[in-house]
Amino acid sequence: MDDTLLLWVDVETTGLDPSHGAILEIGMRWTDTRLDRLDGGFSTPVAYAGPVDGFIERMHGPNGLLAAWARPGAPTSDEAARLARAYVASRLSDGVRVLAAGASVRFDRDWLDTRMPGVLSGVHHRSLDVSALDEAARMWAPLTWAARPERTTDHRVDSRLDDELRLAAY
């Protein structure tokens, strides 16, 4: 039996620079190495009251995220970080290696490390990045790459995580 678990991670943000932006939504899912989901996952919008540029408004207005993080009772960044830490800790144990996984997972890790320190505590420094696998297939197996699963474009963490798992399985 493989002693590795994958923690699939995705964040939606106000921009590309974690030192000058905010996390608007965070999502996570646990799988084993066969990509079997181990639970229902975790996702939440994160309350935000700062400025939003036109690009972010066009991206997250139609998909409902702007309304979700502006609603009363949306978790603050600190609350969302606490919930995310608890979700991660729920499966950490001695002898189990945990890799962060996702599309462009370095981006998500950088944001979490900067904006929600400690959320990925206990997660191995190595990652499984399906966008790197996708690029490798594009370059070296173009016929296979052309038949890969379609991705959604709604920029919500649950849809993105579903896409990443489908792509990894493919």
C-alpha cells in the first residue's frame, strides 16, 4: 500500500502577487494516489472588502464569487485559514507522506504561504503539478494531449479541482 496522500489545492485571488493581493476563495480535496476521493472536500469563499479591478470583476462577477465573499457571514481570511488548517490536519499522521497537488500548484502554495501561513504545515515540499504534466503531453504526445478532458472556465475552486482530478486521471 502506498503511504502517500495527495492534497489537491486551489485558490482564487485578486491578482498574481500574493504580497499585494487577497485570497477570495480556497478549496482542497484529499485523494489517495489512485485519485480516489477520501472525503467531500473543503471550500469556502473568503470575505473581502477591498478594491477589485475590472479584470477580477469580469472574472468573478458572473461566476458568483464576488457575491459570495461579500455576503454577511463569509469567513474572514483568519477564519478561512483556521478551517483550512483543520482540514489539512485531519489526515496528517506519522508515516504518511502528503504532496500538494493541483494545476500551477506553486502559485497556490505561494499564496497560502504568504496570506495564510501554516495552512500547509506538514505537507511535503514536493508537489504534483498537473499543468506541468499537461504541458509535457502537449510537447511530447500531441495526439494524446488533443484528446484530454475539457476544462471549465468559471474560475471557482470546486470546478477547478474537479478539472484537475479529471486531467490527472486522464
